[in-house]
Amino acid sequence: MAQSQRSSDSIRSLADMTIVDTDSHVTETLEDLIPYVERQNPGVVRFLKNAADARRDVYSATRATAAFSQTPGPLDGQESGSDDLVHSQVREPSVKIELMEQFDIDYSILSPGLNLNLATVNHDSTAVAIAQAYNSWLTDTFLDAHDGFRATAIVAHQKPAKAAEEIDRMASEDDIVGVQLPGSGLVPPAGHTWYDPIYEAAEDHGLPIVMHSGNNGASAVFPIQRQWAETFLEDHAFTFPVESMWHLISLVCQGVPERFPDLEFVLQECGIEWLPWLMWRLDDHYLQNSQDVPMLRRMPSEYIKEQFYITSQPLGHTERNDHLASIVEMAGGAETLLFAMDHPHPDFDTPEELYNPLCAGLDGDSIGGIMGETALELFDI
Amino acid sequence: MCGRHKVTDEAAIADPGERVLTEVKGVEIAVFNVDGDYHALANFCPHQSGPLCEGPTQGRVTVDDDLEWAYDDEERNVVCPWHGWIFDVTTGTNIDAEQYTVPTYDIEVEDGEVFIVI
């Protein structure tokens, strides 16, 4: 007992923990990707070259108002940025490496920026071309530049068979540790059999499906609710968590964990505070409506605890640290939560932002899992 | 209250699907005929104390190996009339969450009479 207590205490210091940032963005632009599209999919490159406004002419991505207009940070695809390290553009490795050194991040799981909107690309072959270009650009530009870089390879859901081929191509890269299926604007919801080829390929390669939420594509998915948000604040507060709830409910209730029992999912940037409530709600609904979902053999919360993970940033602002620690414990603790920083976006969280409140209610082993050890196992690092 | 308590004459529940609801020493108990066998269950849902055994009996929706929907028509499940929780009459176990169970009781049949053994 005493030895166990010492062991637990020995990793209570953040400095002793392995820190894995499970949502670390690059800020790719079409300019970065066009040379790859030109080589790999020349038939559609004119759509990119002639786009006057990428968000309008390639993607269908909108916001209610300018994002984080109080803060000078870059957002997906914007050319302007800041010289401030935490707000810089990330189109080459040095910025990210410097940031990792400053905050003692051991591993960063690189996520896309502009292409979080990939699901909103109307032209299917262009979406496939962009995905292939992004993955190649990311590999060439980042993956060999630092031992701590890992990344998700993005896929275009518009053509599931092509997405599966892209997973096969990228799985041979040792530093690719997941498949990014952006959740923003993704229709139909993620539990639909449309995505089975993607899930099958990911499961075959032992790669988790990573779904980043977002508000830019939400006008297509939640047209009424999203379009009546008059400001970025309302838009952003609503869409990120609701989008992930929509996909999570669909994934569980359509039996994806039964159909792909070895496949794991990571939900990024959607908050965690709602997860206990949703598990309770789904279990309650299940017990009253189980004949709607005959493919399920267990309570929805059991699937969520076993096959789903959720990233931490952005944390809600709580009056008391122990409230957040309690919610994290109810959500599954180190079995579910993964630390994420979300650099270089203006609402990024430092490791201390999560570590400090967790100390108010979780033991050292649990905190160590959340800060990095769970991610090491999940992503096979 | 230990002992054997007569519930009904067997003729009253001779056909599959029939049931008799009775009270033994203050405990409401139902006896169901499931495919010719008798099963006794407390008339109490552990969800919100509803009258479980007053609900309909039914089979259950299931899936085949290809996850296409199918139906197991053995009517061994009782559905609580309050909130729809479903229990297997033959085991007393919730068909969706085995941690929820309802008391079951042994049955004896003798000379055309059905008894519950408590």
C-alpha cells in the first residue's frame, strides 16, 4: 500500500509526465497543396488555382462573424498570423518544434487546419485530391523533422472507396497514427454504413478514427440553428459539442462498435463536460427503446468507455477545480480523456490548464494517463 | 411467509401467452405460461417501481449475422407498461442490462393446481 502510494505520488509532478498533445494543428493553405494536386490529380487542379476564395469556391465553410476577433491568432487557411509563438502560422516545422520545447510537449499529433472543412467540398474528386495532397505535403514537410511528430492522415468521405485506398497508402508511414475524418459538415452522420469502407480500412491497419469538430461546416449540417447564431461566440459554443454529440449518438446507435469491434474513435475539440450526461441519457433511452437498436448487445455507455476517446481542449471555465476533476472522473478519466493543446488556435490550453484542476480530484496515475500515457497506448507510440 | 401458495387452477393458464396475477402475503406476483412452461415473476419493475407484469409480452427484435433486422417471436419477454423496460420472464433479467433483475419464484403443479414456492 505504502509502495503504491509512493508510486502514485512520484508522477504527480507535470515535469515527470510524458505529455502528448493530441490535437496540434498545422495551418496548410491551398498554395501549399496545389503542387501536389498538380502532380497527383491534375484533372482538378484548375478548381483550386481559379478559386477566388477557397472557403467559398472549394469548400462551403462559413462563420457567423470573424473568429476570435479579440486575439491575433491564425485560423485555418488565413494568410495572416502573428509573430507570437502561440499564435503563429504552422506551415513548416520550426514553429511547432519551438512550441513543443517551450511547453515540454513530448509528442504532438498533428491535425489539419483548413482541411477540417474537407467534408464541405462539393466536388468529390477535388475532395479526394485535396486529401491526398495534404497527406503528402504533411509527410514531406513535417514528419521527419522531429522525433515527437505524429499525425493523422485525412480522408475525404465523399468517396469512401478512395478514402480506404488513401488509408492503405498512408498506413505505411510509421508516423501516421490515425485517420482524420473531420466531423464538421459531415453528412450523413458517422454511424451510417456509407463510412464502412473507411472504418474497415482503419481497423485493418490498427488506426483509430479521429474526428475533429468544427463550426465552419455546420451551416450545412445544422442550417437553422447555426445560421441564427449572430456572432462567432454563439456559433462556436453551439456547433463544436453538438456536432460531436450527433456523430457519437449515430456511431453507437448504428452499431459501429459492434460492426468494428477493434476500431477506436477520438473526438477532438468538442469539450468533455457533456460526455457523462450523454452517456446517462443514452443508457436511459436504450433501456426504454432497445428494440430500436437491436445490434447493440451492451449499454451505450459501455461502448463509449471502451472504444471512444475525447480530447481535452477547450476546457470549460469552472468556478472550482474539483468540479472539473469530478466531471473528468465521471467521463471515464484516463480511459477516455486525452490532453490536447490546439496550438496555434487562439483558444489553446497549456498543459497546466488541464493538469492543475485534475490535481484537485484525481490521483497521479490517472493524471499521467490523461496527460500522455493513454495516448501513447492508443496511438501506439 | 415461507411455503407453498396456490396461485390458480392450471386450466386458467393452460394456453401459452396466458398469465395470472396474484398476491402472496402482500407481494404481487404473476405466473406466465411461456411455451407451455410456467414462470413466476414479481410484479415490480426495478426502474421506477412500475407494475411490470401488467405489460404486454413479446418476442424481441434482433439482427442476423449480416446485421439485418430480424425478429425472435418467442414471447418470453414482458414490457413494463410505464417506461418500456423489458425483462425475460423465464429468468427475471432485463434483456438489455443484466444488472437489473426481478425476483423469480419456483412453481409447483399438483393435481391441476399451480403453486408458488416462497
